[in-house]
Amino acid sequence: MSSPLLQNQRGVTLVVVLVIVVILGLSLGIAGSTWRTVVQQAKEKELLFRGDQYRRAIGSYYKMAHGGTKGAFPTRLEELLKDPRSLQTMRHIRKLYKDPMTGEDWVLIRQGGTVGGTVTASAGTGGIIGVRSSSDLEPFKKDGFSEVDEKFKDKEKYSEWEFVYEPSASTTPPATKAPPGTAVPPATTPPAGAAPPAEEGN
């Protein structure tokens, strides 16, 4: 039979081994969590970069005059890579990027949808005005955005970061004008109670 001293030594050794296992497990868990954080933060930075590339490309497409007019949005992202309106190869973006958070395609935001809102952002059926991720992960970055991304402040999900091109007043196509020499009568409002003007020939 083993002596009590030997049994005590074995018991102490077992406790020490268990403590080491627990410490290693905690260390590996912390290391794994830290690594996941680092990876997500890197993807987050890439999301800001790629989303901005698409926003700039959509703006370039919109501003490009074709046939004397401009102000159209692409109907497919592939049109940013090769503009179908040009006989020559016209690129508005260097390559078509995937959503870095998911590795999948972007959610397209189209004209007629609700941007930032209560309705699905891709609900529109018109041209593409922006893109967004489909990831529901919570962003690490909550503040300190550039002016163009200031709407991302305090958002709870990456899917709420919507990279939308919004034409300024200087880039919005002008309203249709009357031909030169055509007089445009000013709009007038008849006084209250006045009879409508008589029609010619009566």
C-alpha cells in the first residue's frame, strides 16, 4: 500500500496540474477573444474603405455626361467596372469588392428605397445609389467618423452603415427650361371671390 505521504504528494500534484490546465484554458480563451477582436477591427476598417470606394464610383457614374445629359445611376455594380454608356472602356472603380464583414455580396440600396430607415434600404427598384453590409455585428467604432460618414455615429449594427452617394445641388440635373425667346408668364393668384377669366370666343 502507498504511504500517506506519497498519497498526499500525488494529491498536491493533481491539484497543481488542474490549476495549470485552468490557467492555460483562460489564457487561450483570452487570446482567442483578443484575436477575434483584432480580426473584426481590421474588417471594420476595410468596410469603411470599400464602402467609400463604391460611393465614389457611383458618384463618378452619376456625374459622367452621356449624350449631353447626366444624372443617371447604375442598375448593376458591374456597370461601375465597365460603363455601358461609353464605347470605350470606362471604369469608375478599380475592382468589384465583396462585403469584408461577410465575404458575400453587398446589399444594394436603390432609388425609391428608404435610406437609414424604417423600411428595408434595398426596397427601391430604381438605380443603385449605395451599398451596405448585411452583418448584424456591433461595430467597435462609434465616433470619430469623417464628415461623409458622420451618420454612422452610435449605430448598433454594421448593416446600418449605408454608403450612399447623395448628389449635391451643383450636380443635380437642372430643371427643364423654356426655349430662348419664350415668355414665361408669372404665376398669379386671383383675389378671393374674383370671377374666373372669361374664355376667348365667348
